[in-house]
Amino acid sequence: MIHSRYAARITASFFALCCGVLGTPAHADSDGSTVIIDTDRSVVLAGGNVTLSKPVPENLVAAGGRIVIDQPVGKSAVLAGGSIDLRAPVAGNLRAAGGSVTVGSSVAGNVSVAGGEVRIAREAAVGAARVFAGTLTIDGHVGGPLRASAERIIINGEVDGDVKVAAEQVVLGPGARIAGALQYA
């Protein structure tokens, strides 16, 4: 156990330096399965199953097998994981990469996502969106242009800007509303 705690602290320190989060004094910790670096304003998390224990006033960086964000993020979030589930608002931009990415809450800024399956859920509202996916499903609201490349794109929500997509299949569902031009290849 001593070796894993030591390794977790070294990993946490290295991760913080790489991510530039140490602009203010920080502390590194581990709950046994998740490395936590907290500056009291921004948070870096890494582990198998990653969840937030409190709201993050500024930026969040998280990496893990399964990431669940159920606390608000005051600025931007950068997430990388096998499965990502955003359930709480992000006041800035969202950058995410994962096997499965679900945006189920508001993102005040822009969204850039890469994943096998990407979903902007019905309850989600995001700014402009740039997505690379195997399957992209938009049931929610995109408040700006949508740029996407996917094997299959399903739009059953609202897009307030132009839609420019590259896909083998584009499906416009009964709830689809595109305020701008639709261009696909």
C-alpha cells in the first residue's frame, strides 16, 4: 500500500505540472483509486472511476475509465475517459474525448468532443459544437454552428446556426430544427 500511495502522489504531482494547474498553491491526495489535485479553485482528477465531491469554481481536468460530472464547473472542463457523463453545468468550454460521451447539462461555452458514441441529451444546451464520432445524436440544443464528422449523425434537437457535417448517414428526426444552412458530404 505504501508503494501505491507513493506512486499516486508522484503521478498527481506530475499531472499537475503537465496541466499547469499549480498557478496557486495546491495539495495532492489520493482516495486509493483516484488522484486528486485541488487548488481550491481548480481541480485535477485521475483514476478508474472519477466523480466530483464538490463544485469546482474554476477549471476541471479529469481522466479515467468512467467520469461522472454531477457538480457544477465554474469555467472550463477537459475530460478524457472510457465513459464520460456530464450531468451538471459547465460555465465555460467543454473539451472531451472518450468511448462514450453524454452531455446531459448546459455548457455555456463551446463544445469540442471526440468519441465512439456522442450524445447531446434533450436537457442539454451548448454553444457552438465541433464533434468527431462514430455516432452523434443531438436531442438537445446547440446555440451556434455545428461542425461534425461521424459515420452516423442523428439530429432530433435544435441547432441555431449552420450545420456542416461529413457522414455516411444523416438522419433528421421529427424534432429537428436547423436555423441555418445544412451542408453535408
